[in-house]
Amino acid sequence: MRIPSNHPLSQLFRHLVWRRFSRDAGVRDAEACSYVSEVLIRFTHIENLYRIRNARGRRLEDVAEMLLESNPLLDGRSFDREREVRRHVGDYTLFFAGIFPERLEHLPRLKRLSLDVFVDYIRAGKESYGIVSAFNLFEYRREASLFRRLADGFEQCVYGLNLVKRDLETLQGRQYRFWQEALD
């Protein structure tokens, strides 16, 4: 499932990301802002958030499991698979650290048996985007520099998404108040 680029939600995410990233987070990279907006748009569908599956077809929800799945010397099936999973790990960790940082704080209570309680999401995200950037040949050459910039500016992107989340909460409150007043 894909949300069209002219859909109001797509336009909202692009606007908020560009405004917060360029003005407040110090990320004035149009390609990076566009990419992060696309991550938000893609992850509005939960099946995209959890699209990585292991060799047996089981959905992977923990970053630690995804990292094992990406390793071509362990569970990974190929270097292309490593790139695919590492890109997803970068997107996934950026999304959660930026939009749901409170989830990361509560991981030990939410998932007691998860290895993710030992995973530093920021480090895993930076490292994953860095590995994706190392795939700089053939069909991946064009995107390699984007992922290098995302790795280098990972913390600024997380901060920018924290601000986008705050904007979304404010907009949600306004919309709620609008409907509340309209119904009174």
C-alpha cells in the first residue's frame, strides 16, 4: 500500500519535516528531508514497519533480530539482503527514536524477553545507514551519499523528528478542539 505524493498526509509530513529539519535541527539537505518524509509516509502502514521477515517467514519486530538477519555470515542470505535489512534498521530506529522515544525508554517493561533492551537504537541506526552507504557500486551508487549523510546526521534527524512529533500532537489537539467546538 502506498500513499500518493499529492495526498494531504504526504504533503503534511513533507512540510513538517522540511520546516523542523531546516529551521531547528540544522538539516538543510532536501534529499535527506525528502527521504525522512517518505519513511514517515511508508510507516503509516504498520505492515511496512514490520516488513522484515526471517528465513522461516516470521515477522521480525526487534532490532536485535533484524541485525542478525542482516549479517551475511550469520542469518543473512546475501549482501543485497544485508543492505535491505540494514536500510530498514536505519529507518526503523530513526522512526522510533524520533517519533516514539518514550517507547525506547520503556523497552525493558514492554518486552522483557527482548534483546532490544541491550540495543542502542541511535548507534544501530547510524551504523546501519553507514553500512548501506558502503554499498556504493552499480545500482546503489546514486543513493550511497544520501545514506552517508543520514548516518552522519542521525542525531539531528532524530531531533528533527522529535519536533515533528510535537507539531503533530499540537495539530491533533487543535483538530480535536475544532471538532469539540463544532459539536457543542
